[in-house]
Amino acid sequence: MALQRLSIIDLHFHDLRHEAISRLFELGTLNVMEVAAISGHRSLNMLKRYTHLRAYQLVSKLDARRRQTQKIAPYFVPYPACIESVNEEAGQDHGYRVHLPDFDGLSASGASRASALEAAGVLLLRTLANAAQRGERVPRPGDLPEGKLERVMIHPLMSTA
């Protein structure tokens, strides 16, 4: 029928099965045990004939530096912050405080706006690095706080100076 119309001669069910299993392995979305369950193979030795090592797949798996970076990169993302002036006397600002609402009690102060932002960035970086080192979860960055006059995003790896 379809094979005759396409002029395919001597095609067997197992040829199609081999092709399908090879494609499943190439996609890389299923592990060996899942492919074995789908294909009906009881022996992993039989499945070995369907796996073909590809250099580009091996490189990404063997590159430990890249893998480590992917583990810690999600820690170092921008977080919302509020800036407020403190010790206002006769309309003059005597300092600034930056509060990071996603972390309980995390705030930094400085004599100038820039120094307060810099201190908050360093404090955020230290907090995130310590959490990464201990394998602790950190809160996801929330929305910029409502009702505050000055709101910014602080990236822990970027200097504000």
C-alpha cells in the first residue's frame, strides 16, 4: 500500500522500531529506562544498539564549569528595593536607607544615595552568596513595592558607582 506507492522495498516493523527508538534517544528528553518502557525492551544491552554518541551532546555534559554556573546563576538576579531618606531636619537629607522587602530585615544605609545603593548591592550579594554556599533557597524577586516614592531594582553583581 503506502510502501508500494513510495517504492520502499523490504521494510520491516523492526526497521521502523529501530528508527523510532533512535530518534527518542537523539531528542534526549527521555532517559534510558523510559525508552526501554516505551519500546518494550527488557534488556538494556538490547537498547545499546540504538544509542549513538554524539560529540556535541557529550561536550555539554562533560563541561563541569558550565554545569556549575547553571546551578548558581539563578541566585544572582536583580531584587526590588525602596530608597528612603533618613534624619530629615529642616528639609535637608542626612542619609539614605535602602530596604530589600523580599528579605526580612535586610537594609543598608549610606551618607549619600549612591553609597546606600552600593552598600545594599554588597549586602544583597553577600546574602545570596552565603545562601548559595549553604544550598539554601532564596526568595524569588517580588514586585516593586507599592506606595513608596523611590523604587529601584538592585542587581547583586553590578556596581552602582
